[in-house]
Amino acid sequence: MKINVALLLLLITNYTVALSEPDYKFGKVSEEEIAETKHPLEPEAEAAILYKKERVYYDYNIDKGWYITKEYHYRIKIYNKEGFNWATLQVPLYVSGGDEERISSVRGYTFNLVDGKVESEKLQKNGVFVEEVNKFRNKASITMPEVKEGSVLDIEYNVSSPLYWYLDDFLFQYDIPVNNVYLRLDIPQYFFFKRYGKGYYPIKLDESKERRSIKINYRSNNEADQLLGRTHKSGSIDFDENVYEVKATNLPSLREEAFTNNINNYRTALKFELASTQFPNRPYKNYSLSWEDVAKSIYDYDDFGPELSKTKYFEEDISKLLQGEMAMNEKIMLIYNFVKSRMTWDGYSGVGCSKGGIKESYSEGVGNVADINLMLTSMMRYAGIKANPILVSTRSHGIPLFPTTDGFNYVICGVEVQDNVILLDATERNAYPNILPNRALNWMGRLVREDGSSSSINLVPVDLSQETHYLQVQINQDGSVEGKSRTQYSNQFAMSVRNNIDTVDETVYMENLETEYGEMDITEYDLKNKRDYSKPLIESCSFSRENQCEIIGEDIYFKPMLFLAKTENPFKMEKRIYPVDFTFPRQEKYIIGINIPEGYKVQSLPENVTVQLPDNLGKFSFNIMSNGNTVNVNVSSEINSAFFPANYYDVIKEYYKNLVEKQSEKVVLSKI
């Protein structure tokens, strides 16, 4: 199934929303805004952005050069307690080298209606907090005071950015409705930006030109000026600006549902990417990049490509590890397991190594994703294995639709063997060749070679991940059940369960398992192949559960899949305009043998059924039969693709509806 990603995500049309810029003066909130109890277009919304204004323009400083000023104004309505999370605005502040963005001029008021009168509470300094997220980003949190159901929040702040070459995405759509939005962006004639759009809600970008003059003060180096004491002089820069404006109203919310890659991939937004610069008396400089350019540019970073050539810090250890004759696959696994056991991931992503470089990380046994996986790549090369880094954008980072260097935030190792590329990520203890952490399963990556060439690599697994449940169950006359269970997990399912087991001790894990399956009692728990990643993970236990069956008169009713039956359709929207992403292809199987109590017979069974998704993309089968005192159940659900375009939503929703309904049907036992 081929999918045109560009057509899927980019919908910029000539649709015009007629709207003059609303007069939302900061601090002037009406009683009607506070008194409103429901959003007029989305009554179930927990909050709404009544107004968002974003004004972005360039300034020039003779000492520091060009910089960007961003002015923001948000007016937010809180309808109920579920909307209280909107009482804190999170503002990203980007860092590049020694340059970093800074927040300033923060003002805010919370407005409430108290005894019929409008009261306001001013934002205090302790409501603004800036913290470091990683070496590439800080975060400012603005937390408003006295927030209640019905509050209206009015917030203003500025961000000053020396990163004049970078403009963050301009976002117009959120998981709450937006009543009015206004954007104005002024770009001097010296900067040329490419413009991209994403999302499904149509907006119009208006363009115009204006003349501008910036006054500057500078220190004169002229000898005559210095003799006369006129060292501080002033002047001006006159230039044209390209002005971009968006004025829109009533943008609907875009909410996240189950099996979504990253909802921000599908929100309506504009992206401006620097294509070139042409400053007076300076040469033209082109920044436009192809994917090959992006890959080569990142490879040339000081904390990327050059780190791959450093080997002295590990040579002795790897030479000892690889003593004697061995096959290529043995070498790969030895080095891979060595790095996994020696290194601990510090939780930081990025395509550049940490400040001390790989050598320091190796010594400390802790590093970011680039430290660990570039180290792995370098060791593979040292052992004579054809290995190269693969640039990745994590699922939380988004899908890199356009060739920009900030499109990638993660790196793994790719080993080329004949016509195949083996994918390796040593940041996770429970990962395995071609079994990557879910965060890295984001469509396509970019393999970068030493000679500067690169190629696109599919990151999504082809093989099914399987979860197979074997149950042998005894139903008792009082409606309780007891029995033995064996569950086998492979590939992505196995890694996920291993990760869950590693995060808590066994007692807590079993308690969580008992709760998940409805307050059952689990005994004789056993786990096989916990660290043998080449084999499926196998969980075994004995279990008992009261009130599993329903007793009506002298009859016993029970679901054939017992506590394993799905009870809820994860797809609830009437219409979904963005794709369904299962992360990886999967199969869930249930093989259940049920012994019925003495003195009872099977009165009725659910009918067998098979439900097929179109294009052989999935299949659900439900088979049940009785033989004397035994009921045998064989159920399978198979999803053969990780990704489904939005036009498949109705059939997927219907597929799961049938699956839930069938698993909810009951076997009826009656007394003989």
C-alpha cells in the first residue's frame, strides 16, 4: 500500500476567512466572556482560545546583528475542571551554541465572576518559571492564579531570539477550539524563506510589502570623530519587508484518539524555512537543502561525523571481545550486547554527542542517544563491519516532511549486510536487531555514509509482532473460574512487556496484572526468556477469579474469552481526518479450552464469524465449538499494516465494533 505523504498532510487552499483583526485589548475582558458556560460550536470543549495573536518581526543591533522579537497574546476561556491544564502555558525557548531565546514582558490576569461582579487576579513573578530541558531547549512555564470553572485568562509575553535563521512553526489548531487567531510576520528583504503548510483546516496567507527604517547607534572608528569626541553616532537602515498575515476564525479542535502517531503532525500550521540570504555588500548564500544535503550537513557536525573516527578509547576492549575466529553475525551481536550492557541512556535525544564527546560518555557509562549509537557504529566499523548512522525523527518529534536539519532528533545504527540493513538501537536494554523502541518507529530514517551519500530507510517493522494466549480453564457452579495461563510475546510486544517488567519489582508487576484482568488472584507465576531476546517471552501462571460468570436461575452465562475479552471500541469519532497508526503490524491470538461444571450442558454458543479488512490489511476470526464437557475457543485478530490513511477509518471502526460485539457474546450453560 503506497501512501502519498505530501498529499495526505499538506492542504493549503485559496479558502478565505473574512475577518478583520479583532479588538482584543489586553486586560479588557467582557462580562459575557466570563459568564459563558459552554462553547457555542463545541459544547463539550473543556476550554477555548478566545483569541490568539502572534506578532513576529526582525530588529538589528550593531553589536549582535539581527535578532527576532515575538509578541504573544492569548485569551483563554476555562469551562470546567478538565480545562485547568490550560491555566499553565508552556513556552519553548531554543538554544543554539552560546545563543538562546529569552522570555520577557510577561503579564497576565485571571478574570472571574464573583457575586455578579468581574474580579481580576494579577499574575505574580513566582508564576513564571524557566527551566532547562536539554542543551538544545529551555522551557518557560506561565501559571495563572485563582483559576476556576468559568475563568478567563489574559496573557501577554515576548520572546527575544538571536536565532534569526530559525522560525518555529506557527500553530493555528489545538485540542480545544480557537475562536479568533491573528498572525503577522515581517521579514526583511535580505531573508528568503520557503513556506510550507500542514493540516486539514484551510487558511489563507496574505502577502504584502512595506518600507521600514531601523535606527541604530554605533561607535565611530573615524579618527577625526574620535579627536572631536564624537565616538557615538546614530544612523538608520532602510529596507523593504515582506509582510505575511493570517486572519482566521472558528478553527475546530483537533483531538487525539487511539492509535495516533503524533497529533501535531496533523494540526493546521505554517512553517517558514530559511532558503537564502542576500545582505548588502555580501555574497548570496543558499540554505535550501535536499535530504542528501541535510544528511551531509549533520554528518559534518563536529559532534557527529568526527566522533565516528575516534576509536582509541575502546580499541583494547573490543579487541579482547572479538578474539578468535567468528562469523559476522556473532561479531555484530557481541558488540551490540557489549554496548547495551556498558552504557545507560540518559534520556536525551538529539543527533549530536554530549559536551564531553563519546570518549567521556564511554568512561562514565552514561550518554545521550548520539553518544551511544554513534559509539556502536564506530565499534562496528572498527571490527570490519559495514555500519553507518541512521538519522531518525522520533514519534513525539513529528514526521520530517521537508528537508531541514532540525527534522531529525535521534540516531540509530544501521549495519548493511548484502541487500539488507539491520537496525540497531543500544539505548534500550530490551531492544534487539530490527526491534527498535517504539519512539523510533516513525516511518522513514536517513542512512548517512562516510562519502556523503545517503539513502532512505524504512523504520516500520515488516514482521508481525505476536501475542498469543493459551488458557485452560475450569468453570465452577458458583460462577468462579480457575485455571492455567501461558502467554507468548514476540518482537515489539516482547520488548514492551520486558520494559514493563523492568520498571517495577515482580510483586508490583503481578498486582498490576491482577488489576488489569479484573481483580483476579495469580499464583505460580513464571517467566521464561526474559534476557534471551532471540526467543519469545513466555509468561505462565495459575489464576482464579470470582464472579467471572453470571448466574440467572439455574443457567450460567460467560464470555468465551473470559477476562481477555475486549469491552470497548478504541475508535469513537464520527469522522477522523488524520491517519490510523498502529505503530507496527500485529497479531493477537487466543486459544482457550474451557471445562464446564458437572451436571451442566452447553445450551447455546455464539456463532462463528470472520471479518476481513479490505486489501488484505487485516482479519478477525472467531471460532468456538463444544465437545461434551469442553468448550474450545480459537480467536485471532491480525492487523497487517502499521499505517492506514484516514479514508480507512470507517472500515477500521466497524472492524473493531464487530470484534468487541462478538467477544461480548456469551455461552449459556443449563443444568442437565
